[in-house]
Amino acid sequence: MNVNAENVNYPRKLKTFNNPERFIEGWYWVIPSRKLRVYEVKPVTVLGRELVIYRGQDKRAVIFDAYCPHMGAHLAEGKVEGNELRCFFHHWKYDAEGFCVDIPCLDEPINVKAKTWPTAEKYGMIWIWTGETPQQPLPFIPELEIEECDSNFGARFITNCHPNVVMINAIDTQHFNTVHKVVSEFIFEKQELNENAITFSNVAQDGEDYFLIKLIRPFYKNPVTYSLCYWYGTTGMVTFGPDFLHFYIMFTLRLIEGGKAEGQAIFLTKKRTSIFGKMYNRFVLWLTEILTHYFIKNDSKIFQTIQFNLKTPIQADQSIIQFINHLERQKNLKWESWTMGNLERVRDGEVRDVEKRENREKWRDELVND
Ligand code: FES
Ligand SMILES: [Fe+2]
């Protein structure tokens, strides 16, 4: 038995973390808001599920399952009329709640409904909740919870590893030194905001030797902030900087085929409306982008080739393990079907494990030191 592993309470069997067939029920990004104009309809695939998204006259984005409940035509071939979507094939029309409101060959529409999904827009992005009713808010940074934000997009990226593995990079303290050459000590304090969100804040006092810090040291009193806020195990939000100027970076990822990830970096700052404020925000967002590139350079190599398997956890991996434990407690869904991952209600309230054993073998992390 590995003594270190015992110390850090690493879970024996992982059902969600780094699993190419599971994800946490939550809010996920769909497409940037500016990519969907009024009266436009588009096909999108999110977490293996085929969907259509359209924007009606009222400017609201609406998401349906992709195939028409009549005969299965793809609804992205259809046309937006007012706030409704008409199927291209037999011209059945659905309102924004998915109800069929017109069938041209009948006097009255019949009782049929397209499947719709909760949708929201924030940070210049359209988001989808992958369950019936949203249980949590859109991802937010605690400091900015009640603020309106200005945002800028960084590059969209694809990694060769699972979103969860990308996420832990920001709390993997050992690699700050080995990969990024940051000499300071990091001690993270974790706090669960709710079932789906967790923060890790650096409480170590040193870090004053770092050259960037030295540069700005005369301008602030308290230690520099470095904290992470994770949502649904796949959106990570970084807060970094001295007390007079915090930089905010969101990395929002989705699981794609083969256990890989596609993601988007979004730079954020509190909204300012005056002319000077707008100029200031442009500058801050530009600076945030520069800092982001500086911090993540060299990480892409890791994401390209890693075969994640925490065989030998040590005390320094504690934050990563806390992140994994937090993830394992959340409700997971199956990629593509979006049905419940590990347990399914079959009949009369009976619940049974429907996961196939061979599937489980495919993705289970093993501890060789038992
Ligand atoms: S398949 Fe859509 S109306 Fe017939
Ligand atoms: Fe890194």
C-alpha cells in the first residue's frame, strides 16, 4: 500500500473524472453569440448530442434536439418565422417551447413537441443546460458574481486529453516550478461553493521573488491573489493579480469524441461604460490575453501526449485529488444520450446500475501500489 496515497485519500474507483463517456450535468458553451444572427438557424453538436439552435425575432436563442418529431428531418434545414421554427420537409411549425403550432395539411396542429433545452447568454457566449431544469447558475467568478462583464475571446483550442485533465493544470503546484519556472510556494485552500462549484485559493505568503511581481510590487499592499473557481469540472476561472488590478480568465471546455476536449479561453473584466472606462477595459483585456499566453505556454505539450493515470499520488497532489473527489460527487450523464450515467430508474422507482462492466474497465484508473 502506498502510504502517500493513503494520506491524500485518493479514490479507488473513479466513475466520472477523465471518463470519455461521462460528463457532469451543467451549463456548457454552445457557440459565440455573434455567430447566431436574428432569423438564423444552425446545426450544433454538444457533448455528442445533435442539436439545432436558432434566434427568433425576439433575439432569444432557442435550442432543440436536431430531428423533427414528425419524420426526422434535420431542423437546421428549416426556417425561422417570427419566434418559431418551421421544418423544411412538411412545414410543421414549432414555437420556442417546442410545441407544434401549425401543420399545413391539418386544420388544427396535433399534440406533439420538439425537445428543447434551457439556454442562456453571457460573456458573449450561448450556453446550454444539459438537463431539464437548471440547478445552478452559469459559471461565474465569485468576485464578479453580481457584476456585468466585458469579455474578449482567445483562440478556440482542441486538446488530446480530457477536459478534467486540462482543468487540474491550474492547481498542479509541482509543475508551476518545473514547467513554468515559478519559484514561489503555493498552498491552496479549497472551498466548495455548491454541489457543482469549487474554489482553490493560494494562501502562501511568498512569491515576491517572481519578476512580474517585483515589477508591480511598489503599487500594492496585500499578497498577490491567485485563485481558481471550477464549475462542472470543465470550466475553470482564474483570478490573478495584486489587489488594485485583478485579471480574470475563463477556460471553458467540452468533452468531444475519443475523450478529447474542445475549449475556449474568454478574458473578462468588470463592465465600464464611460469612454475612458471602455478604453481602460480594452487595455486590461489585452493585458489579460498577454498574461494568459505567458502562463499557458509549454502546457500544450503536456495536453498533447499525457495518458493521465495518477498511480502515485503524493501530498503535493492534494488539490488535484480534492478536485477529483468534488467531481465524483456530482451527477454525471452519458456522452451523446445525456441520460444518467451510473444509475438509471428502470420501473416502479427501482434503481439499478446499468453501466456495462467492459465499459467500466476501459476508463478506470488503476492504482498499482495496492
Ligand atoms: S419531418 Fe418535419 S415536418 Fe415532416
Ligand atoms: Fe501550466
